[in-house]
Amino acid sequence: MKSTKNRKKKSEKILKTLKVPINKHLPLTENEEEVSLRTKEEIINRIISLAIVSAKAMEAPPEKIDEFIERYNANELFTEEEQKFLMKKHLNQNELIQYSWKLECIWLLLWSVNLIPDIDVPADTCNAEYVFETVFLHSKQELLDKSTLKPTSDILDSLDFIYRAHWAVREAQINHLEVPSSLDEGVVYERHYTLNWLVNYMDQEWEEISTDT
């Protein structure tokens, strides 16, 4: 089992190579014994619900959204906020942007169950078409059958890195400095949010997740 100190050192080493500022005083993150990962089915359910709301945000036709909801029997999977979003006929620009960013959450979740091989440094947004194909070309059962949960250690490695990267992004924003070019602030935020959900951070549900740095 990797120690939390070694995990911190590894994250800081990667950030250094990316020329991202490091805060040596940030605390250690949790270890394997302190976290309880979401189940594979919880993750697949979240992938499906986020894929449907993201498709609406990317302006998929209403009949297509209805088809996805029926195919995946998804009505019970959405949060209250997602239900409200799906019921709206007229969406403002902020809503479209907010929910299209959820593609980054799906990307991280697909990685967490080995449905994509790897996630790169959070410098660029993911390939939306590839995300939708990975989800919508399969039934829920096929997604469950194809997926395997990553080791807790791998999830915590990613969480520790993104936690420290997010500090650097926020520090730049607070001080009106340029965010390091190796980090996309939106991608960093969505990954941190999703990883905190994955590890049941503070027992918070999807709409309640905090991303403390």
C-alpha cells in the first residue's frame, strides 16, 4: 500500500515537470483504509445520467434524449437538478455550458472503470464524440460487463494530483495571474469534483460535492 507521503511526493514531482506551482503546506490526502469507493453500478449509473444531460447540453434533438432515457430506463438515475434541466424547453447559455462540462466528469468516470485506457494531464478537454460513442453504443448491461473498477490506489493517486493542481489554479485566479498552460481550469475542477464523489468525500451526494483546496 502506497503511503500518503509518497503519493504527495509523486504528485509534486509531476506538477514540477509541468511547471505548476506547488504548495508544500497542503495536507496529505486520504489513504486506502480511509476511503470507500462508489460501486461499479453506481459509477455506470452516473455515467449514463451525465451522458444524457450532456447530450441535451450539446443540443441533441429532444426525441433522441427521450430515446436515451427510455433505453437506459434512466428516469430514476438523475438528480433533482438534472431532472429540472431535462424538462426545460428553453435553455440559457449558462446552462448549456454548465452541463456540457459534465463530459469531463464522464471521461474521468470511464477511466475509473477501465472503459478508456488512460487520462492525460488535465490540459485539454476530452473528445465529446468519443465519450458519446463509448456510452450510447452500449446497453447498461454491456457497460457493466465490460467495466472493472480501478484499484483504490490508482484513484487516490489521481485525486492527490488533481487536489494539488486545483490549488495552483485557484491561487492563480485569486491573484489574477495566468493559470499554468499545462492545466485547463475547467477540466481540473470537473475532475476534482468527480474524484471526490468517487471516494465518497465527506459522504456528499453528486449535487453537494465540495472541492476544497
